[in-house]
Amino acid sequence: MASPLLRRRFVIGERVVRARLYWSGLGAANAYVNGVRVGSSVLDPGPSRYDKTAYFVSHDVTAMLSADVNVLGFELGRGKFAEPRVSVWRWHLAPWWDHPKLICLLRIEYADDVASVVSDREWEWTPGPVTADSLLAGERFDQRAEVPDWCLPHSRSGAWHPVRIASAPGGALRPRTAEPVEVTDVLAPVAHTDLRSGARVYDFGRQLAGWARVQARLPNGNQLTVSYGERVDRAGQVECHQDHVVPPIQRDVIVAGDTPLDHEPRFGYRGFRYVEIEGAQFDIGSGPAVEAQIVHTNVESRARFECSDPALNGIHRASRRSILDNLHGVFTDTPTFEKNGWTGDAHLSLETSILNFDMAKFYSQWLRSFADCQRDDGEIPPIIPAGDWGYSDSVSDVRGPVPAWDVAYAEICWAMYVYYADRRVLTEHYPRLRRYLQMLVARWPDLIVRGGLGDWMAPDTTSEMCPEGASVYSTLYLFRWARLLSSIARAIGERKDALHFARLSHRIRMAFTGQFVPERPGGDGDRAGGYRQSVDVLGIALGLVPVSERARAASRVIHDVELRGGRLNTGVLGTKHLPAVLATMGRPDLAFSVLTSREYPSYRYWFDHGETNLPESWRPDYRSRNHHYFSSVDRWFFEGVLGIKPASPGYREILLQPWAGVQLEWAHGHLDTIVGPISVEMRRDGAVRIFDVTIPDGASARFLHPCRAEGSTTAALGPGTHQLVVPDVLAVPGAESLGADEVTHD
């Protein structure tokens, strides 16, 4: 079915005070008034669990109306609401699946009256030039099928038909509160290659999410095939294959008409660095004009970081790019292959995303999808939103519950409180979070979780799953769930629940020790591939390892990192916390080595081999070159290198605790918080380090710099600019920073 064009003529009087248009076009819609596009956003209104929530958007259109005949028009695409391509995630079988549909309201206010134009039987429709569209597969556009001036008041072009009143998808209409998806930048290709086949491949120099704008003069009926991908094969052709979606994917077909072509996709985005254009009759010698348009949820940048080490700067740049390239109404895993809201990926990048960008509206809206996807017994799927995929009784290769992924629900709620002082989110979602944890305990009364996903994408493994299996990590995150729920309950005044979940976390610690610790050192990984760092790292970071055992667990991690020449041996879960564990246990030098190593596996190894964003895996055979979950370490550039941490919700009280002994000549950066900008500039000067610190009005800070020679250098700082001079020596072994779950509440 071609993408429909819908229109409605109406007449208005003079002296309109204001006019506002509200609409929800599922799965994606572009609105026009008198032939002019409404707003700059794309892919509106965004994905959701459509049978629970359908988002609508609104725009002021007062200036677009005239005191006579007007035309309101829409073009509709499929998005995830009506995804036709067969995939393992079963979007084509989603419970809400239907052809594109629209509901809208134009409210017109006069000085003494109100009039409305609504989505009723007075509308008409005709097929548009997008003859097929799929978020996964791509679009087919036939320029010959364009309807000239279709949204102008006196247009007579096209064969128009009466509309049919469609049933609602079942969800409540809610306003989209997150920032819109927009074209945020444009890139020209840095190079191109002409292939023997006659095709041309354009290289844009970096991985990105968006689409290509193609301009050309072509013979009528000439067909272009536009293929997008993150890599090229040995023959130089764009390569974009996977096993999860019926091929081909990310391929657009354009059929030229008799006017100059100026085309960009309407209803979906692509992940790519390379664009291949082939066509049987177009002149490859000159070729079309091609540019890449970068498209993502337009969140505001709120931070800056730079230091004297190019490796850390490279991680920071790649982290920001990879996060933005995966923001399209939900936080996806990859803009290329899946476009799914994997929850594990999201909580790993959570703090990094909040520190770098204003994510408050985005996360607040996405949490609605978590709630919509939760079943009555508390279970949630590992991708949000989802149709019927990922639940314990689903036809899927990954079945819930997956505590180490599902914890994103609680982590996002808690982070909204820690960084934005948003207690409302905790109150709203607490009953659902509690229900989830109660479900886990009911399913595994011995408090040892079987199944789930483990330390995903560990190096030197033959599959995505780590050799020690998932159970140890699922149980670690059962403990994390209990600790988080205790903190959340305490924050909202549910003191009885807070005590209950604190006691539950103690019981989980005892069960974990009885199940996994007897086989240590190294956990049950000793039986299946040798010692790996992640179990100890997470045990320390999440607070499961008792204080009396923490030094011993840290010594195992430190010893293994040293044996590996300063390199990690962690997948996505362990990597997030490894630098902080090393630094707070007295070895910031090793944390620095892990982050700056050039040898496999490392970030710099990726960059030395041409990566511009963060890949999916340490292994050289990784599929995606634009994942974001390894951006987790960027958090420590702000909270470790610069030392800026919230000591109370929303940074009203700030803990400044920079890692001592880090091998940097200088570092500087700032965070725009809800209380104002916080900045730290550090530089080395002989045997001392000098810190220039700015604290915003309404906030206070405590500067704590551990140093072996003199204990701790401590200073209380009020609003304004301060300079502190401290010895340049290594941190005290065992000195710990304030974790997010230890933020004070009163």
C-alpha cells in the first residue's frame, strides 16, 4: 500500500486570534497547511506501545492560514506502528498492527468564537509517491506519482477518494513531551569510489544516523538504488547484512520523473557511513549531488570535556556521537540493524547521556513505555517498547525476565532523581518497580536467578554470551534491584519498604555468596575460561562485596589487569565500572592504562583501526559500528577525572573528588546542571595539581582529594570561583567516591 496523502478544505473568517494544530499520525506523519510543511520535526509522533499510548504533537499554525479557503494535509508512513518487514522481533505481527491512520484537530480561535476542523468524513485521500516504506527495509519513491500542488487550496490534481473512519489503536492519546526528532546537521562526502558495476560509493567520513539527500537530473523512469551501510566489502560495495531481518535492509529505490530530482526519505532513518548509488541510465561520470543529513532527537548539549590525552578525547567524542545516533524517540541499540530500545544498552549509557545532554524530557517520556509494556505480574521485556516479543512466554530467542537489562527501569527513575531532583518520577513508577522485584523473588525464592543475559560481548569469547554464564550476573542485578528499591522507597518516604528491601539485599548477598563465592577466586568463570574481571568489578561497584572483602576482590582485579599489560577483560557490564573500581581502590594509574591502551581489546585499538563511533563488541568480527553501551566510561571523565558528583539530588550539594595520580597534564570541562554551570579546570605544575573550580549560586561543594602523603585535602566551597592546590600523588588505597545510590535525601 502506497503512503496515503490526506487533505481537507475549509474556510475561515478574518481576525483569527490563534490557531493550533494537534495530530497523531501512526506510525509517522508530515503535516502541511496550504502547501507548507508544518514545523521542522521529522518522524512524528514517535514510537510507543501503540495499544497503550499513542503520542500526538501540536504546532501553532496561525500565520499559515488565510482568510479564505485553506487546505490541511498529511502524508502518512508506517514507522513501527505498521512495519511490514518480517523480523525476529515480530513487529509485523504486533498486536496493534494496522495500516497508517490519522487523528487530528485544528482549533481556530476568534475574538468571540471558536471553530474546529477535525478528522471526519469530509477528508479525502489519494496514493502518494512513496509506494512502499519500512523502517527496517527502506522506501520506494516514484517521482512520477507525485501529485502537484496537492495541498494548495485550488488544486485539482490527483484522483481523490473518500476516507474511511478507522478504529483507534487502543492506546490513550498523550502529548509528546520529549524533544522532537530533527535534522541537526548536514555532511558532504569526504570521498567517493566508482565501482566496475557502474555504481558510486560515497564515504561521509564517520558513522551517523539519518539519510542521504539526492539531487540529480535523470531520464524519466530511470531507477536509482540507494544502499546504506556502515562498511564496504572487499569489492568496495556497501555491505549491510544480518540474520534478524529478511533482506535487504536500508535500501531505497527512487524512480525519476520528468523534473529535476531532489529526494530524501520521508518515514525512516538509516545508520551508515557509506552510501552506494546505482542506476542503469545515470551518468556516473558526473553523478548526483549527495549530502548526508544527520537526524536524531534534538536534545540539548549540556557538557564539555577535554584533556591532554587524545585517547580520552576520542572516547568522549565517539561516546557523544554514538548516543545521539541512537536517539530517535527511544534509546536504540543501533541505528542500522535493529533500531530497538534494548534496556541493557540504555542503563549502561545512562549517566553518560545525562551528563552530556539534557535528557530529562526524553527519559520521562520513555519511562511511559516501560510502564505500558509491563504485564500485570510485573514482567517487562528487554526491549522497550515491544509488541509480543521478549516476554517469558514469547516466541523469541531472548525471553524475560532479564534482571541485568530490566534494571534500566529502576536505574532511569533513580538517575532522574539523582541528577534532576525529580522525585515525581520515583513516586509515579515506584509501584511498578516494586511489582517487578516481587515477581523476581516469587520466581526464584532461593534468590539465585537462572537465565538472563550475562556480561555481554566480552573479549576473546566465541559468542556474545560470556563463558561464566548469565546466572551470576542476573543475581548480581537482583541485588542491585533490591538496593535501588530500598533507596527509592526511602526517598519517597516509604520507610517500611525501604527497610524490607534493605533486608532483602542482605539475603541476596548471602545467597550469592553461598552459590558463587565457594568456587572463587574468579567466580564460576574458573570452570569455563579462567578468571574474568567483571564479577569482582560489579560485586564492588554494586556494593554486594562486603567491606571486609573488598580489598581482596579488588586485588584480584588489579592483578589480572596488570597481568594483561593494563588491559581489560570485561564485557558491557563490567566495562562500565572497571575504571572507577580501579581508581577508588587506589590504582587510578591502571584505570588510565585501561582507557588509553592501544592493544586489543581497547578503545584506542578501535580508533587506530578507523572507527569513528563505538562498535558493538571488542571482537574484530563485530556487526554494528555504531553502538553506544561502551560509552559508559565517559561518565568517569566528569565524575572521576574532573571529580564532579552530586552529593544531594540535583547538585544542590556537590562532591568534588577528582582521581589523584591520573597521568594527565591538564583537563577541563563543565556541566550545566539544574542549579547552574559547574566547571573544573585542572593542570599539573611540577609536584602539584592546580584546580580552578566554579560553583553556581544556590549550591555548595566539598572538595576531597585523597593523597597518600597527607591523608585527604578537604575544602568547603560556596558559590563562585575557587583555586585549590594539591600534591600530585596517587590516591589512598581503598578511598571511595560517593556512589549514586548513596546520595543523601534530606
